Amino acid sequence: MLFVEFRFFFFFAFVFLVYWTLRNNTARKVFLLLASYFFYACWDWRFLFLLIGSTTLDYTIGRLLGHMQDRRKRQGLVAMSLCVNLGLLGFFKYCNFFIGSASTMLAWLGIPASLHTLHIILPVGLSFYTFQSMSYTLEIYRGHLEPVRKPLDLAFFVAFFPQLVAGPIVRATTFLPQVHEARQLAYVAFRPALALFLIGFIKKACIAENAAPFVDQFFASPHSYTVLSAWIATLLYAVQIYCDFSGYTDMAIACARLLGYELTVNFNFPYFADSVTDFWRRWHISLSTWLRDYLYISLGGNRGGKWFTYRNLMLTMLLGGLWHGGAWTFVVWGGLHGLALIIHREWQRVREWIPGAVAAMRWLAVPITFYWVCIAWIFFRATNFQDALDTVQRFVLFHAKGKHLLSLEPRLLLFFAGVAIIHYLNFRGVFSQWWRRLPAPVFAAGYGSAVAIVLLFVPVKYTPFIYFQF
Amino acid sequence: MKPSTEAHGEAVTLPPHRSGSFASWAGKTIVCAALAAAGFAATCLVTGRFFPMRQVDEVSTKLQYFRAHQDEFDTLLIGSSHVYTQIDPTTFDATMSEQGVESHSYNFGITGLSMPELYWLVDHILQTPTPRLKRVIIEFGSDRTIIPDLFKGTARESYWHDFPRTWIVTRDLATLAARNLRNGKPGELPELGSDLLEHWKLCLSNATNIGRVNELIAATTRTAGKHPVAPAGSEPRGFHPLPQHLTGKTLETWRQKLADHDHAPHPNGIILRSAFERMLAQLQSTGAQPFFFISPNIDPATVETIPFAESEHLKLLAFDSPTLYPQLFREENRADLPHLNAGGAEIFTRILATQVAQNSPASASSQNQFTSAHALR
């Protein structure tokens, strides 16, 4: 069930009405938990047991951690939680990747080996709820959080349907304090939530979905296309992945708000970042802060020398890349971002010595960052290294033997250009306030009309959200 | 100007607790919801007027062709692939002429045509004045309301779902559900329910113009392509004969079916009575003479069709009997199990034209009027 589908609107309308009709907070949480399990079971009910199993384990470990004082035993417990959670992730997500890589490596060394990959279905949202669940035990271990007394609370936190399958990765410290008190309908800010849902819907259904066919067309055989096609496809992919993922997040946050809950912020105009460091403060914020707090800092962060910090940065980004899926192209994507983070740190050190550098970067920082991010996206999107290198050859070296041009209607380019201008104006704050001052009836009628216009641009069939596969 | 954060990037600030009673708040909310719905409906209605009819393979091509040549034709042949691939208008006109009836016919056969879609089609054909129209020959067998998988996700499944058509489907499905309940067959209700939901979903999707801009852009992109392919339905006078013959396993199945043929009427789906009656009234109001025929198939679904035809006093020509029409059931004349090949189509067209001519007012033998389907067997 996708947020942009008809049936989701019926599902959410039912959940919303029943939820706010219930008076008791426990009854509400039970209802939302059941609704969330139903939502998850719509994909594959068998994986519901995995979700419940993961929650049960972390609840038990959380309770034990709450009572235990012995440092070694506490470390053992948290290690158990990490092993089981990461083990599940490793099995479902990386098993075939490691088998395939080992097979290639052995073949390269001249050792004949016949390793068979397994037919494994990746449970949707596994990476997201595993990270959420792990944040719970890690925060208890660090003493930042008290273990929950009721299993219901933890199950509700892990399974809350708006963020269950593609984030944002909500921390236990952010969400659990909200579940203790009954939410009040009177405190729900309907207008911003509805506007946010519509914005998310537009991003996914009107923009990402319209960019997808051209991107797919190009990346099916990049070697046969021209330099211009490579540029168009790469830029459209940057648009597609941003609108797809941030659109999902917008709708998730809006749904949660309509139910009285606040989720973590996940995007903040990432393509206007003036460095890759800044980009990671604006892109998938819930993942980047998770990796910073639980991986980078655990590795030692910047508490050593320069090279020690750079090693930690690179390791964090490589693992962050691998989090997206079992493929070396994702690792390279992470590596490119790690490299850019290191270069940016070095640049900050040396820029004062280069005359005019600071002034020039005031203009060039945003385009250079965006260009680098796009190069990294090529590896993220390409299905293999050869395709990625073919695209990079066109995008960076402006060299191509292919003759095909993407069959892109020029009016669509105008559409995307218009969208980019609106996005910039939004970044400058043009749209942030005026609609809030409209009288409620005017806003309501305008909202209805806006929805009708948006539907004109919606494709009849949807592709799943890109981040569902992660 | 200070750069803003994205909408969801704002700090969480709770709005002040709303003052006033719950009743007042609920009243305002209902008014706002009604206004939003009104804004939505009005915008859908207004924007819907700017769009031309959806481009639907076969249907659009044939409609466009017919509208451009509507003064030329006096006979329309409408139905599913049994019309599209089995009735040759040239042969039909020649045979009619031999029988003393002049005609100039057009094959309006559409692959996989369903009953409500047939009603939509007749409605749209008759929207433009057709002063020369004398007879409309309709295949009587499309009792299908379930959308074939072949058309899922295409404009073909949704284009005819306007409110009148969907309402008719709803009424007929409800009638059938009630009949099933009376007959103690509640097991079929879930299927009927999901069928109904699907029709309303398509109707809503049509009424809200979902994806119309995208469709137009896609159509433009296709047209700009370097290798244009002739659209289905663009054949001369709409006829598309099937060249192949029965072979291999299909041939064996055919022989088996022919051997097992029991002449008993077989159960069919739903007769959309109200749709049919309206369509009939529409045809009669133009002054054209309607004919209905059952295609030459083994075991066509007729358990409901024939009693219905009798109750409506329809001119029904039934070609489903291998005993009466053995030439239509010979192996060498079949393309596959449900269809005749080009040779079979030639024979069938002649038989059909002869029977139509004999029952047309201009014919000397037009007194041979019939009131029951069985009378024609």
C-alpha cells in the first residue's frame, strides 16, 4: 500500500476517524499498532513475524539493561541486540552480496568455486525499523533513556505505520516520550499537515514519477546515449530521488502529525548545500545523524589525529553506502561522499591562504557540491560499474560514442525547469507564510482545487518508492 | 530575505488550544470539508471540459474514421473480436446487393468489447447525426462486466466509466447479487463486490481526470517517434481477418469440443438489462433497424441470453449450432477456438448478410419477421 494510492486514503481516513474517536490512550495505541501491522502485512504478512520478533528481543534486552549494573553484562546484552539486528539485516540484505563477492574474488585468484546465491526476499523497511529498534537499546545502554514498561509502547514505536517502511529513522528518545500521554485533536495543526501531505504527493506523484521513465530509459543502456542525454538523465535522477524520498517523508510526517505525533525532520533543501558536509546536514538527516551518533562517534569521531578522523569519516560513509544495499556501486557512492567530506575539511584549512578563494566559493560552492552529488548519484543509480563508468565518461569527460538521444518532450523540460524555480522560491521562503493567513473556508476550497489540478499530472500506475528497497 | 527551512523542517510549535465548543469546531470542520469537496468537484468539472476523448487503441481510431465518413455508411456492425475479425463489410455489402438490399457497411468490431462499453460506443456513435443509418447489427454475447487482464492499467479499461454507465453496472450487479442471495448463492457476493469497487474506482479516476496531462504528453512523444506503427483498428472499413489455421494442441482441443458439444445452453455472466434497454431505445429513436446475432462458437454462454432476447422481442440470429451451420465449424475455417479465419469469415459474412437481407424491410422476403431467438435456429 503506497501513500499515493486510492486505498491508502481510505485506510488513513478509517484510521484517523477511529483513532480520534477512541478516548483511552492505550486503546488508541493498540488500534494504531494493529493498523500498522495491517499496513505492513499488505506487502507480505510473513515478515510481520520478523518485525514482532525484533521488537520482542529489544524489549527484553531493554528491560534487562534497565535492571543490570554490571558493565560487562550490559555490554554483552547490547552486543546481543546489535548482533541479532545486524544479523537479520546481514542475512536478508547482504547474504547474496557477500556470496557473489567471494565467488568473484576466488575466481580472480584462480580458485574454482561454485557458490550459489540464495533466493532471499528483502523484507520491506527492514533497514529502517532495525535502526530504530537498535537506537532504543543503544540509548538505554548509554543511559539516555529509561526502558519502557509496556511492550505495547515499544511495539508501537517500532511499527508506527507512517515511518515504518521508509523512515524517517525516528530515535526512541524522540518518539517514546510522545506515547505516554494521549494526543489531543485540538492541538493538531491541520492546515500545515494537509499542505505538507499535498507537497509530498506532488513531489512523488507528479515530479518523481514523471522523471522516472526517462531515467530508466537512459540507465538501461547508457553506452548508447549522447553526452546531452547523460546530463539530462543524471539531473533528472537527482530530481527523482530527492522528490521520491523527501515526498515520502513529507507524507509520513504529515500523516503522523494528523494523528498527533511528531517525527524527525529528514530533508532541508539538500541541493542548496554549499559543501558535502552541509549536504549531509540536509539530506536524509535521520540517517546521517544516526550514523554520526552511533557509528562515527563510536569509532572515535574526531577525538584523534587528522588521519584518524579521516579514517572514521571514510568508514562511516562506506558503511552508510552499504546500508543502502548489497552492491559495490553503493559502496563507491559512500566512498565518493567520504572523499568529499575529507576534501572539504582540508579545504577549510587551506582556503584562507588562497587569495580570492572564499569570495569565489560564495558563488561556486553550491554548483560544485551539486555536481559532485550528481556524480555520486550515477554510481547510486547504475546497475553495474560499466554502466556507471559509461555515464561518468559522458557527465564528466563530455565524451560519448553513443548516438541516441533521450526522447524527452521539450515541454517536460519546461515543466521541470518550472518546478526548479518554485523549489528555489520555496527555499527563499516565498511560500512559507501567505497560505497560513487565508481564512479557513478559502483555504479549504483552494485545497480541493489544488488537489484536482495535481491529479492531472499523476501517472495512472505508480512505481514503488525508491527507498522501499533499502 | 532569510532562507526558510522546508515545510517539515520547521520547529515543532503547538498551536494555541482552540476556543469554543466541540460542536462549533466540528461544524466548522464539516463546512471546510464540504468546501474542499466542492472546490475539488468544480475544478474536476472545469478541467475535464478542456480534454479531448482519451486515446484508446481501436476505439478512438474507429470512432474518428466513422465520424469523418459518417455520411457514407448505412449499416454498422458492432461487437467484439467476433465482429472485428469475422465480418468483411465488402463481402457483406455484395451479398446484401445480391439479395436485393443495398447497403454500405462499416465494421465497428472492438477486441474484448464489454456490455457497458458497447452501450458507451453506441451512445457516442449516435451522438453525431447519421441520417443514412438504416441498420445496426450487434453481436449479442458480450455479457462481460469484468475487465480483461489485457486492458489492466490502460486507458481502455477506464474510458467508458462515466457516471451513467457505472450506475447501470451498479444496478445490474446489485440485481444479480440480490438474485444470488435469493437462490442461496452468497459465495459469489465477494466477487461481485470487488467487481463493483473496481468499476467505481475507474469511474472516479475518469471523473477526476487523473493523469490526463501525462497522457497527452505521452501521446505527443509517441507521435514524434521515428517509427510510427499503424494503430489497431485502422484497417480499411474496420475489418481485420485472421490468416492462421488450427494446428497442434488447439486443433485437438477443437475436435474434442466439437465431439462433446451437447447443444444445451451454457451459463453466462450478467445481462446488463438496463443498459441493453436504453441502448435499444436509442437505436430505435434513430429509426435504424437493430439486429442481434450470436457468433458461431461452440457452447456460447446463452442460458440467459436467449430468454432475455425472447422477452425483449429482439431480432436474434443465432449461429452457434454446428448442426445448422456445419461450414462455420469446419477445422479449415477456424483460426483458433473462438474465431473463424479469413476463409471462415468470408462464409460467415455471406450467411449473416443473407439473413439480414431477408429480414430487412427493403427485401421481398421481409415478411419473414421473427419474434423469438429459437425461431431463427
